[in-house]
Amino acid sequence: RPPRNRPVWPFRPRSASSRGAAPDGGPPGDQAGQRGRHGEQLARSFLRQLGLKVLAANYRCPAGEVDLIALDASTHKTLDCDTLVFVEVKTRSPGQLTSPESAVDDAKRNQMRKVARYYQSARSAHDLAVRFDVIAIVLDPAGQAEIKHIPGAF
């Protein structure tokens, strides 16, 4: 069995079976887990529609975990380099007391910064700019999604 984070560029997301899915390939029984995975799929599609290239999903390293890592080439004209975008995806049901984006607290922000430093160092990618985005998704029972993208959230 290959290691969890092989040093291959670009990273391929791990298969559903390696992320805790049921043996038949379906999602595990908990609704929050299903909602979160569905939200991450929506976020990947959303980023691709914006023209970003998704490099990794559910990236884990000794410094922690981040939901998505993408490459934004549109910044090349203004910054004279591409931008690595580290994305936290938060998916909620309607009617919850707090917004999904408010769940990205100081501890998560610090962890994402550490993951970014680790990722850049492991790939000698210090010549790329770094940005931290949050994608907040409210997913109703009918499957309709309200997506809020916060580029440069912190």
C-alpha cells in the first residue's frame, strides 16, 4: 500500500475508500460526514470554475490537515508569480446558529499556516505566493447549495 502523501506533483486526491468510506465505496453512515464530503466536492468544482487547478484534497502532513490546495495562475500578472491557495471548506445545514465560516477559528488558521509552510518547504515552492481561502457552504435537504467564497480570509 503506498504512503498517504506521496511526493508527486500535482497530488492526486486519495480515493474515497481511504477516507473512511464504507467497503462498498459508499459514504459512512453519519450525515455530517456525508454533508462535509459533498461540500468538499462542490468546493472543488467551484474552484475549477474559477480557473484554479486543484492540486490536493484532504492533504495531511506532520503539521496538520487542510481540505484543498489549489494553484491560482491568474495572480501571475499582478504578483509576478502563481499563488498556492490553501482552502478550508465548511459545510452546514440551514438554520444552524452560526455561519460555516465562523467555524474557522484561530487554532485552524494557525494549523493552516503551518501546513502551508510545510507544503512549500517539502516542494521547494517558496517562489509562489500563498493565500488562505474559506469556502462556506449551506446545503439544504434538497441538495441546493449556497456557496460563499472568501479569498484571502486571513
